[in-house]
Amino acid sequence: MTLLPALKKITALLAVAGLLVVGLGSGAHAASLPVRATISLQAQPPWANAGDDAAFVLGLRGDLTGLEARAVIHTYITTRGGFERAVTGKRLGSVVGTAAAPADALTNSTLLIPLQNPELPRDTLRVRVPMPRGGRAGVFPIELEVRDPETGEVYASLVTFLTIVSPLTEGPAVAERLSVGWIWPIASRSPIRPDGQPSSRLTDSVAAGGRLENIAAALPNADGIAVTLQAEPATLEAWSEATKSSEQQSSFPRLREALGQQESLAGSYSPINMPPLVANGLGELASQEWSVGSETIKRIAETSTEGTPDTATIFTGALDANSIALLQSKGLNRAVVRSASLANNGDINLTPAQPFTLLAGTASLPAIQTDDTLGAIFEAAGSPAIRAARLLAGLSVVALELPSQKRGVVIAGSKYWSPSTSALDSVSIGLRDNPLLKSVSIADLFSTIPPERSGNRPLVRRLAAVETTSVPLPVASILETQQRITAFTSFAGSGEPATSALQHLLLAPNPTASRRANGAQLNASNQALDNFIAKIGTPISRTLTLTSRRAEVPMSFQNDTGRPLTIRLLLESDRLTFPSGSNRIIELAPNNTTLQVAVISRSPGTFPLTLTVESVDGGIVIERTRITVRSSVVSGIGVLLTGAAGVFLLLWWVTHWRRSRKNSVTVPG
């Protein structure tokens, strides 16, 4: 039986999610009955051995008098398509057993399903479940319902699943457990305001009970399993900034620690659409976004080499041949791709669960696709327990498709997913020591799972066509702004909110806004950069009098940015020389810095001295000041010439006087 189209088209995921919502509430046959009672699933075992008492903790509400809580166990699921239908409550299969108890008398709201151990004598008080022929494990749909035992009327119901394993006395349940890679995206829409400060959307998501806070809070409970983090650097930077001004206790330190310990995938500083950027001559700029992203994660995680993001594996949005070729030149050698990013390769009989060769133009590389249908099932509406149970059951179905072969799947949350901490905890617990599943990193999945083959050749898949014409802002504006960011970073360093905002808005503006609106946002961020630069005070224009040939000129700088800066100082004058150089790199500590600049006057007079304060790379001129210099100092050569002239005049006068006396002789009378 073929898989549902949702495995191949992302639009079908929405339909699956919609059907899930229908399946979460009361059964269709109970919809017309009065709302007397409701049921929800609070907890259940991730799997059970035949012979166990499987405990289901229920949330029961309403008038439970005379009603019973009942579990209806259906026969094992045989196909992936059958599982996806069962999730929606359809075609659950024949009933193999039931377990019931008075709804108002459950101990700790727990309904027990006593399972028969097939190796023990038959016990009529226990439920005997048949296993697949030749198999030792199966995934069983279970209807949990509140009903009237006298009339059979069902007031509320839901469908969950339980993987049941025969007692492991003769070896493992399967020859090869399914490898499961699990990617946790950490990203916020528009995390940075134009002024570089964290946006309200970001601060809401990292507050207590917020979406990102819940994800980070679940990291400690994922100990012992391989979680792969896909953290958006712009979001991390804004979150780090938000923790500085918040008095609330945050899970950000846990996330920062996990970035240094867990596998993390490198990505661009902000989410970018690479194909149109590369097509419009901005490929190098786009690749710089990846470099900035890796450096940002490394800086925030406070790591040197250990914990550095995996730059060899890409997990991103739309790709094409040109963007893949560019990333390959930067060290990319494998990819995790969303199933919707792949071209339709026809019907697939089994779940894609092996790496394949991704071909894009002349570029090719190993790749594996995410199972976005199972991801959508986990993120659909429902209690945390039922969401976790459905994901684990779906993975177990995949494991039982080819239980003797090495296979693996990748589950990745949607970019802005909103899982609860308890849902993540339940899946983490379910993956730990699971008889059918094993948690692995993405790197291990590529290294341990053999590539899929088509006949005698490796399976080749192609990317779906993508749009490559539109860019978020005019190309000239993008290039000019990037040059300004580079120049600013050369004297202010990285991590300044103003440059973070520009970096975020440059190639990843609001996708739903007009180009004009995004341009206005970019201008606002440039203004924030100007406001930062305005906090740097440079020597003012004034008149300076030199009374000696050699002098030291005091130059005062005021740094009100609150952080150390590195600037370049250029000195220009036709009549002054500078023993320490006319091109100097100056370190400005916060507050005031006074620099004594040694000068030598070449000649007396009034002349200009021009001071240019700029970024280290010269890309930003911070200030240009003109100082008027009045020098009354005569140079050494001038003194020598004046003395020589005086001596000459003196000699001439003496000679002239002697001649005059000789010629003025008195004649006797």
C-alpha cells in the first residue's frame, strides 16, 4: 500500500492536521449526544510488554455517575497508510479486546489494560493481543471512551496507540532498531526591532510559559538521547539580549549549555531564501550570512572548538543547483531537506528512511529527507501525552516495515513550532531504551545508514523548482548596507544590537511586507546605527597656538557607547610632521580618552590641521575636524640663516666704517 500524498506534498500536511483535530474530540457517533462527559489522555506508557498492566491516566470531566471508562484494543497496524488513517479515527480494524472500569471509581484516574503474556497459561481476566505473523511486536490502535454500559452510548472518545512487545526471552524485538534523528528548531519571527532591541514577539516567546522557553526547559530531560538543535543565530542574539534586562528566571543558560554539548546545525544568521540571492549576484553575501551565523552561535555558546556548529550539514528552506554549488564551496557536504522541497518521484511503497543522492544541476551530495507527516501529527492539536504517543507509534510502524534492515528517519519541528515541555519530555522518555527505536545524531544517521538504492544504482532524487527572480530589497541597497555592517563591525565589534538588526533585516525582511515597507525598516535600522555613532565624541574645531618647535597636542575623545571601541585616526597638515605617524589605530575605553599627539612645526604661520576619525577599515567616517594652528616658532634652519645674515651685516658695517675713517683724513692748514 502506498503512503499518503502528505509524504510528498506539504499542502497535504494541513489536511492531515485538520483531520487530527476532528479525531481528537468525541467520536463521530457521540457528536449528537448531550455533552455529559469529556475525556483526555494525561499519560500512558511509550510501549508495553505482553504481560504488563498498561496504565492510561485519563482526564475525565462531567457527570460520571453510572458511566464507565473503557479501552477498546484493535488489531495491529500493518501499513504506514493504515496508521495515518487510524490517527484520524478511521478504519481502526477489528477489535481484539477490551478493558473497562467505573469512570467515577478509577484509582488516580488510571485505567489499566492487563495484557496476557503469551508464554503463560491463558488468563481470561487479561487481554490477549495477537502479534503479526513472524513478528514479536505490533502497534495497536486503542479507543479510550466514556460510555453508558447499559445502553452502549459513547459520550466521548479518543484514539491513541500502544506498541506491545512480546517478552524478550529469545532476543530483541527487531533485528535492527530504527534510527531516529530529532531536530529542534529554535527560531522566532522578527526577533529584532529596527533599533536592535529584542522584539515584543521574541520577549513573549522567551517569557515564562512562552514557546521558546518551553523548548529550552525540556532540554535537561532530553539527557541520554540525541537532540539536534537548529538554532537561528538572530533569535539567539535577541534572546541573549533580552535576558540582560529581564528579572525572570530564564532557561537560556540551559540552551547555551546545550549548544556546546548537543549536535547543532549551522545556518544563516537570519532565515534567507538563497536561490534568488544567488541568481541576482548576491551569492557571496548570502554565504557570508552563514559564516556570521556560525560565529554568532559559537560566541553565544561560549565555545572554542568543542560544540562548534556542524557546518558540513545543511538544513534550510528552498535550494537550487546554484545555491548548493555555492554552499559546497564553503564546506557543505550533506543536506537534510524537507520532503516538500523534493520533486515528486512517483508512488513510494515504504517510508523513505535512508540517505539518497540529491542531484541539482551538476552538483550532487548525500541527503536525507525529514518525515514531515509524522512531524505534523506530533504538532497537531491534542494533549501532550496523545501527541507523543502518536509520534512514537508512527515511528514504531516505520521500524516494523523492514525490521531486519538498517534504516533511519529524521523528525524536525516546523520552523516556529510550539511544543509543550511535557510533550517533548514524553517523546524523550519514549525514545530512551525503546525496543524498536534508537535516538541518533544526524551525523551518525548519515554514517551508519546505508544509502538507498534503485536497482543496482544509488537512488537519485531532485529538488522541486523554486522561484529565483525576486529579492527582498534593491540589490544596490543590500550591497551598500552590507559594506556598512562590515565597516561598523571593524571598530565596534560583533554583537552590537544595531548591527544585529541590520544583519537580520538585510536578507531576511518580513516576507509578507512590501519592498517599500522593508526598505523603511532597513532605514530605521541604519538610523539606529547612526545613533550609536553619534555617541562618539571627537576633538572639536578650535585654534591651537604652538610656542615651540616640538609640542604635544592634546586630543580628547568621548565614548558614550558603553563598550570599548577601536578607531582609526588620520592626521593631515602641510606644515606639521607627526613622529608617531599620521595614521594611527586608537583604542577608546568607555567615557573619556585623551591622546597626546606629538607634532613638529616646519615653519611659522597659520595653517590647518585636519583630523579624520573613521572605522578601522575606512568604510565609515565618524567625524572630520579642522583645527587652525598658529605657529610663532622659527625653525632651526631659519635661525641659522637669520644669524648668518646678522653676521654678514655686522662684517659689512665694520668694513664700511673702517673705509670711511680711512678716507676722511684731515688736511693741515
